[in-house]
Amino acid sequence: MPEDIHKAWLRTVAVLALLLVFAGLGGAVLGHPWEALALAALAVIAWHYWRLHRILARLTARRRLPPPDGSRGAWNELDRLLHRTQDETRSRKNRLLEMLRAYRAAAAALPDAVVVVERNSQRVLWFNEIGTSMLGLRYPESIGAPLAECLRPLPLARWLASGRHAEPLEVASPDGSSTLSLKLIPYSDSLWLLVARDITRLLSLERTRSDFVANVSHELRTPLTVLHGYLDLMDDDGQPGRQPMIREMQQQSRRMAQLVEDLLMLSRLESADQLANEDQVPMAAMLDTLRREAVALGHGRHRIRVEDQAGVDLWGSARELHSAFSNLVSNAVRHTAGEGGITIGLRRAGDGGVLLEVADSGYGIAPAHLPRLTERFYRVSASRSRESGGTGLGLAIVKHALHLHQGRLTIASEVGVGSTFTCHFGPARVRPRSADAGPER
């Protein structure tokens, strides 16, 4: 107990004792000591109950208690403590209100629409001002209403059902004037944050960039073909002194041609919304083709193993799937030293889908590089990529080819141990293997 509270308590007890002593002495003089003590005790009890009643009345009425003055008894100390507590509570409340106003002002100033959604009922609890113009939300009609109903033109029911696992969704705005990117962010056990961003200009710039790359790459094809032709003629001119230079020019021109082909392939995959032609892809023949490509690329120096545990085929585009798988295999060969092992496996997934894995015992990749591996031209080691002849576009092609098949790529790697690249395909892409779908020879 604090010292001032202890002193106030002793002062109150001392006053009570003195009052009872004087009452007893006065009663003794009048010949009724016990009656006088009883009356004094009742008076003290009544006074204490009156003080308690006054404090309870003030607290119930939520009135601010005035600062106490006068003696430093126990009741005055209680008044002083309550007054101090009320001041501290009021100051804390004012600080919280200022913080809330600042957060709301910051949310209102954001260029993106922000909506607070109750997790279980998926009802709108709050939204900033731009949510009105971008999403068509109205105050107060939208407050407390289900989010899917407020944004009825948008296909959100299945997306919202995915909850914290929902991937960012690109949809047209309710009025159809722009394209929005929607992201659902769980930030507490009971609340979600829906962030909507206008990406119309970004998509336009992306299309412009893609068209530029495709046009430039297409225009480079003809001069590279001519260059290859003249280099082939010069290779047979019978002048041995020129042969090293010609060999180097041929090697670099082939590398440039491969870069052009990869750019064209990536541009075509990025611009496609869906696969043009789909058919049953015989995976036994695909695996055999990948094995032969790995052997040829590695000049027989690697241990290539194929494990077909699924016994099924895939539904999709053979061209795009081969491009994705071939890039994974060529990466494994280029980044695995001679005598290293490479395993190409096909197996069933727990959800009924199929996994195609390309595992190697190569150099491995540090964890810091893994999130950026599928970016175009991103290289873990520029010098090693130049030596191996990679273009830096292989994994970007893999990502977009899998996206068109509603698949995804996961990467696990450890430096000095090796890497495993896994392509995940859902049950909708799985087909029973055809009887005549044996490996190609």
C-alpha cells in the first residue's frame, strides 16, 4: 500500500477512535455511556454509507468527479484516486481518438480501395472514400451488408470462400471502365482487409512491352537466319586461320537465336488467356523425350533416371507442356556438374492431381534467390549462366505455361545438395493413360 494511502487510512481510524472516546466520556457524564457509544457508531456508519452512495451515484452517472479538497482522510483519498483515474482514462481515450482519426485519414488518402470485412459473415464493416468510386460501395447502405452482394457484378463468391488462401484476383470494375486487382489480407482472427487496386494502366504498359518484345524478336529472326547462312558458308572456305573466329560467331549467333525464340515463346504465353488447342498428352512418350534430351544436352555425363509412378496422361497443350518440362530438364543439366544425378519423376498428388518433378544433385540455390527465380532474366549466378548458355527466361516460360494449365511451380533447394522443381496439376488435368501411349523410340 502506498505511504499516502496508509497515512490517510490511519488518520480516518484515529478520527473514528477519538469520536467514540468522546462519545463514551460524554455518555458517562450523563450516566448512559453505552447508549452514547451506540448512537455515535450509528452516526459514523451512516456518514460512511452516505459517502459511498455519493461516489456510486457519480460513477453511475458517468460524471467527472471534482478534485477533492479538505482533509486527507480515506474518502478524500478515494475521491483523489478516482479523479486521477478519470483524467488518465480521458487522456488515453483522446490519444486513441487522435490515432483513429489519423488512421482513417491515411486510409482515405490511399489510392487503393480498402474494405474491412468480418470474417465469418463476410459483411462490410468499413471502407474508405475511394471504395465508393472504385467498387460502388455506398454509405450507410453497404455497412453491415454481405460483401458479395455489395459487389454483385463481380464474381467473388468462390474467391471469398478460399479465405486466406485466395490468390489475387483480376476483374473488371463494376462499371466496366477499368481493371481491378483484388487482394484479401487476413489481419486478425475475425477481420479481413480487401484491397482493390486499379491496374488498367499497368496492364496497358505490360501489353505495350510485350508487343514491343515480340515485334523486335520477330524482326531479329531474318537477319539471324542470314547470318547463320553466311557463317556456314565461311566455315567451309578452307582457311584454317578463320575457323576459331567462325566457331565463336556461330556459337554466339546460336545463343542469340535461342534468346529470340525464348522471347517469342514467353510473349505468346503471356498474351494468351487460354490454351488454343488442348488434347490428351501421352506422358510416357513425354518422359522418354525428356530423358533423351537430357542425355544429349549433358553429352552422356550425367546419371539420368525416369520414374513414372503415376501411370496417367495430362490434358493440355503438348507444345506448352514440353516447353515447360524441357526448360526444367535443361536447367538441371546445365547446373549439375558431370557425373551428377538427375531424376525426372511423375507421381500422383494427394488431391488426385499429378506432380512432375525434376530433381538434381547440382549446385543448389540459396533461399534468398528462390522468390525471384521465375522473373525474366533473373540469374542466381551471371557468370555460371553465361558459361552454361542459359537465356534467363526458362523459368518464366515454365511459370506461364503452367498458369495456362491451371498449374503451379514450387521450388525446393539447398546449396551444395541440389534442387527439386515440382509442377503441380489439378485433378481436372488428369486423364487415364491410353493403351497406345507408349514411349517414343
